[in-house]
Amino acid sequence: WLKLEGARIVADDAIRASDKVKQIAQTLDRALEKCGAVEGAGMLWLDRIQMEKGRSNGEDGMAVVLFRMVKAGASEDDVLTAVKRIADLAEQGDKGACVMALKRPLPSKIRGALLQEIIHAALDAGSHEQAAAAFERWAGEDCARHDHS
């Protein structure tokens, strides 16, 4: 009985912690919605993306935050940094958050950066077919005209 009671207490603590994280995320979302384009907001956007990493729908959550970032008018440099952070947070060879972000209407340069992350991950994983498909999509979406690398 004592072990069960201890497990219940731990579970209650975890739920409360999860609720606090959710409240913090909502507060941060409201602030970024209003002030997400101001200089210095880029770090807050990165923090917000990081908060989505461990959640059950983390990949889609990171993609949603990226979309909100673009919609709020964040600087292009901040958005490209966020794309890199999303790719870095992904498991090796898995760029699911990048794929999820491509389902949203994003500017061509941002789409190109997402596709480049997918291409690099596919090549690193030895999946040349997946890399070729992503490259074809990159070329088909006319992302090359924004790539000056």
C-alpha cells in the first residue's frame, strides 16, 4: 500500500509540473504573439521551441511554433536560426519536425532551409533515395533562388 501511495504522489507531482509547463508555454505564446518581432525575441522563440521537444506531439508542436514565429513577423535570421534549432533537436536521421513544418504555408527561403535539413539528415542516414526526393522538392519549390550558400 505504501508503494502505491508513493507512486500516486509522484504521479500527482508530475501532473502538476506538466500543468505548470503548459501555463508557462501559454503565457510565452501570448507574449510572443504581441512582441515576437522585436529585437531580442529570437531567444524566446528558441526557448519556446525547446519546450515542445519533450511533449507527446513535440514535432508538430515545434512546427506550430515556427509557423507562429513567421506569422508574428520575426526576423528572417531568427527564423532560420529556429529552423536549425528544430533540426538539431531532432533525433539523428529523423527530421520529422522539419517535415511537419513543410505542411504549413511558409516563405520559400524558410521552406528551402527546412528541406536542406531533411536532405542533410537523409544523407547522414545513408538514405540517398530520401535525399533525392527532398532535393527534387527543393528544386521544384524554387527554393534554389533563395539559396546563396
